[in-house]
Amino acid sequence: MSRIGKLPIAVPKDVKVTIDGDNIIVEGKKGKLTRKFRPEVSVTNADNLIHVKANEDTKEARAYHGLYRTLLNNMVKGVSEGFKKTLVITGVGYKAEVVGKSLFLNLGYSTQFEYPILDGLTIATEGPTKLVVSGIDKEVVGQTCAEIRSFRRPEPYKGKGIKYENEVVKRKVGKSGAK
């Protein structure tokens, strides 16, 4: 049995959880999230605690047990607090700016990248080289950051590119330093 899956999820007072067959709807002050669950897992809501239980004792059911407990916990946390990730842009002339519902990135290429901002997602710039991506769905926030980072990954020689705020880029010495 999953160690993570056994843990109950505490539901804050301002969050409403509705279980409708194999769908679960979580509503809070920041928004509303919906997810469909597989039949290997059952979800119960009682006394402001949500319990996830595996219906059978197979390898797949045990895997889904922990997965859906974590997904449900992220849904509850997202609608009550939200998620955010910070990206840092490093390089001479590299910058980002938000105009309307688009993010424009100058990353040393001859063209400027335009990234459309999805509904329910907020991208704010703290200066020209720092982006804060926030939203209620952890999966969407992480995927958006990964897509933005993929335009110019940090390189190991000069450290130029887009990296996460807490990411450490392992640096290499160049040709002249390796004697």
C-alpha cells in the first residue's frame, strides 16, 4: 500500500470538494479544478478530510493510489493558495516583457519569441530578466515554465539562458582553461 496514498488530505474551510461518480470538483477562492479518476481508486470526503483508497491490490492500483492522492492534494492547495515558479534570464541583451496576453522574449536570436499566456495563468515580470509564473494548476504552471525554458536552456560555459530561480547550472571550463 502506498505510504503517500494512506495520508488523508485536510480540506481548508474556504474549499469545497464535490465527488460526482468518477469526477472530483474542487472549488476555492482562487478558482475551480476538475479531474476524472480511474476505477482502480475510490475517493471519500468526510469531516473535512479526503481519503483515497485503492480498490484492488495490483501494482497499477497501488501506483494510482499514491498518484491520485498527490494530484488531489495539489488541487486543494492550488485553489486555496496557488502555485508559482520563478524563471531567471541570464545573458547580455536577454530580456522578457508581457504585453497583453503574450510574453515576448529576446534571447540573442535574430527573431523575438512570442509565447501566448493561457487562461487561468499569470506571468509577471520583475524587471527585464525575472519572470514569475503563477496559477492554480501545478501541472500547467510547471509545463509553461518548461516550455519557456526550452527557448534557451542555460548553457554550461557562460551560463547564458533561462533557468529556474533555485537551479544550479554546473559550469565547465573552456578550451583555454583545460590544460
